[in-house]
Amino acid sequence: MDIPGSLRLVLERIHNAAARSGRDPDVITIVAVSKTVAVPVILDAVNAGVAVLGENRVQEAREKIRECRTLSPRVRPEWHLIGNLQKNKAKHAVQLFDLIHSVDSAGLAGEINRHARQAEKVQRVLLQVNLSGEAVKHGIPEEDLMGLLEKVSDMDYLKLEGLMVMPPFSHEPEESRPYFRRLRQLADRAGEAGYPADELSMGMSDDFEIAVEEGATMVRIGTAIFGRREKKV
Ligand SMILES: *Cc1c(COP(=O)(O)O)cnc(C)c1O
């Protein structure tokens, strides 16, 4: 895989999608999803300009993050946890990640807050919303979002930055659009209620252009940058 080439293509597609919808492309961050990708390839991506890496497993990320700490601070990437987090791993997640995209219950938020307090760190978080009912396992149901926003905003060591969604799997990217649009509406509503949630983490390799059209500020892209993963995770 030609990482600089694929990254350039992704950037170009983001720029085009932003232009179509009258948005500033510079507010859109690529979270390069490096699960299953080896450290030398990750370093290629960082050297090609990737500033944010996304991992979905705490264990797997730990080793990679350690190895990447040898990078000069000038190019040292941020690490985001994009996958489901179990409460018993909250402590490690706080140690490792700059932003956790997958907070989906008051219990998990409380655990992260507790460990962040111990670590004297303010942990940046997004709330993952489940807009598809039974079709996906994780995320807070839409009707419970306001309650969770209220609780999280009372937790001193959490900094709420926005919302995240994973639409149900589909072969047709356009089918994701209503989920992206809905997430944007929910973020607007949260803002009106006094809980600013400006970051929208939505869109993956197959549907990121649609997500950009609908307001994404973070697109989580694995395959289109690193190539196909051998095993499904
Ligand atoms: C794997 C993964 C992605 C990236 O998927 P691609 O289709 O390879 O771009 C994005 N978000 C989450 C939560 C993932 O687990």
C-alpha cells in the first residue's frame, strides 16, 4: 500500500465533499484507524502527515503507543480510542488515549472520571450514540442522551467534546446519511441545552464523504489509508 498516495487521495475526497457542502475542509480531522496495522506502517502514515491515530482495543494500542513515543514531539500523533471500552479497562484507556470516542453509559463515564482524577488528567471524551436500535450493540440510545450529557457535564475530570455514531453495516453508503444527519441534529440540540458538543465523529472508509457533507469533524478511516485488513475486527 502506498500510504502517502492513499492519504493524498482521502484528503482530496474530503476537500471535494467539503466544497460540495460549503464547508471548510480544515475543520475536518482524519483519524487514521490503525487497528491490526504494524508500527512501521503506522510510522509511514505519521511521516506522510497523519496527526491522529485511532485504535479500537486498549491492549493492542498500548504497545504501539509506547513504540511511537520515540518519535520527536514535533510529529508525535494523538491517539484516539474509537472502539467499545469495558469499565475494567478505563484506567488504561485514561493512561493511553487523548480522546475516547466511545463513552456510552453513566457507569463508564464515572469510571473514566475516577481514573482521570487519580491521574490528574482531564480526559477528552465523545458520547457514542446508538441510532439504530438492535442493529448495533454499542452506544447510548437517543432517548437517554440528554440524561447522560447532564451527568457527564457534572464530572470534573471529563471534557465533553462531541458525539460519535456507527451506522449499521450496509453495502450502500447513502444508507448512512440519515444517521449522520440525525447525529448532527442531536449535537445541535445538545448545544442549545447548554452542553456544547461540536465535534462529530462519523464516517468510515466507505461513507466518509457523505459524513463530511452532513457535518463530520472527525472521520475514522482505516481501509482507505492502510488497505484491507486481513482479519475482521
Ligand atoms: C475499524 C473501524 C473504523 C474504520 O473502518 P474502515 O472501514 O476500515 O475505514 C472506524 N470506526 C470504528 C469504530 C472502527 O472500529
